[in-house]
Amino acid sequence: MYVDGLSLAVYSDTLIPRGLIGNSGKILGCRALTLLHDDQGHLLLATTHRGDLHLSNGIPCVLTCYEHATELLHLTNLVVDREAMAADFLAQLNAQGRTMTTILKTNQYTGLDSFTNVSSFVPLTVDRHGTVRRRVAPAQFLLARPDHDDEPLRLTVVLIRDLRRTVPCSPSEENLPRAWWVDIRHEEVAWWQEGWQATPALAMPTKPKLIPIVTTAEQRDAVTLAQSYIRSFPAQENVIKDFLLPLGLDTNHGFAKTPVINSEVNKKREALEKRCANVQRLFTQMRRVLTPSGRLVILTHDPELLDPLDLSCVEQFEISLFGQRPTILVFLSTSGKSVKGGQ
């Protein structure tokens, strides 16, 4: 099951609770939605709350409502957004027998050193050329609890090293020069001399982006867990498609996009194919009338649509006819037989 939170702006003369609207960074009056999806991303239940509701408070409500309405005993495996990374909240759901899978916030870790029991990285995804794009490794993470400093929450972690994306990192102390000008020669500092060029600064060291996926389950296969969380991104877009389909708006939305036919280009292509077929049909009928040493003379606006096959074009020129510029083509049979006709 996938659980997601969404805030929709509400414009009203009445003051209502405010919240963060998507990725815009704006704080506006809004209503908060908590959405429960199935494993294919289709919406099962949506609950509406105050705009200042936190997702960790909306999840228990939507789970209780769905289980009560469907008489389902228990929802155990949940994939949620990083907003549900509160330690006490994860511990509470874990005590209820629910397994939560989410992603760490960037301010909750500093790097690979923040994790324990890190195993070796293995390939996760490769491109069509066989180049490894992502690597994955299992690890563990101790999430501090505000009221239980001596009892941190132990989480199973899947570390994804994204080789396609890099982030800047601080160089080690031994690689740092004593001053920025230490490795610059004296003649390179003489900026007043003719032909002087500035010395380029050293490139900022980078490292592959680290994506830590955590779960309250005690033991999970690293590759399987990573794939289950990554799959939530395109799957959750199905809820928007489900809303658009009844309106006749089957658009390319979200991550799992598929090629669609350009209707305007398709109309022009169909009309051109039909016109080309008609020209070839008439051209074929003309070639049936064979006379010795005859010629086939065609007047047309589309000479490029003609397929002469065993005929040879011996003459081609344009004429002026009622303000238009059609083309006259004269064909001669290469097999000794010729045709005379017109279009």
C-alpha cells in the first residue's frame, strides 16, 4: 500500500489553516488530503483534513477508516513519504505490527559514516549498454527518539548510490592547500603583464548522490526493498490518471509516460497516404494502355508522389495554368513499350 499526502490551496475570504503547497514553497490557506493507494497506485481512500495537518497524524486516520469500511483486519506493509520520518510515529506503527518503508530526510544524515553495518554495493540498475547506473547496499541506522535518548529506533536501511547524479563534497584536510595561492607560480600572478590569463580554480570534488531508504522491518532483501520504493513514484501517478480518464483527458502525466500519436500530424499523414494511393492507382491504369513508341504525359501538382517503376522520365517542366504552376512529366517505357494518357 502507498500512502501520500497532498495540500490543495483554497482561496477564501475566511481565514483557514495554512500549509505548504507542493514544491512551490508557498504557505497558503489549504485543505490537506491523505491518500491511500493500492500496489498499482490506484486510489482506495482519500480523507480531507485541516491544512496544517501533518502526514504522521493523517496516516492513522486513513488506515482506521479503510480497515473499518472494508472490514480488513490489518494493513501491514506501507510505503510512505519522507514526511513520516518521525521516530515516535514509526515506533508506534511498528508496535501495531505495521511495516513502514520511507526515505530519510537530508538533515538526518551526513553521509555514509552516519550508517552502521554497511555491506558492499551491488548493481541495481544498468542502462542498455550495460553500464551500471545505480548500486545498492544494505545497512542499519539508529534514529534518535526525543523522549528516549537511550532507546534509539533501529531501522533497516538500503543505501542507493546514484552514479548518474553527483553532489559536492568537502575535500579532505590533507588535500587542502595552506592558502589558495600556494600552488600558483609567481609569473602566473603577474596580472599586469600582457597576455596574462587567470589561473582556473580547482573543480569542486563531487561524489555520487546517496539515497537512504529505511524500513521498520528487521530483515529485507536490499534489491527488492529498493525496487518496491522506487516503483511507488510512477505508480502513485495512476491516481491522477484515474481522475482524468472519465473527463476524456488521457494525457501523458507523471513518470510512467508512454508515446502518443500526434492527432494533427496523423490526419495530414493519412490524407497524404490516401492521395498518394489515388495517384498510383490512376498511374497504373494509364500504363495499361500501351502503344508502340508512345509516351505517357501527366499533368500534376505532386510529381514527387509518382512511382514510375519501369518508365523513364524523359522530360519535366512547369507551366502557368489559371494562376497555378502544375508540372508536366513525359514518361517513356524502358522496355520498348510506351503509354499515352493524362491526369
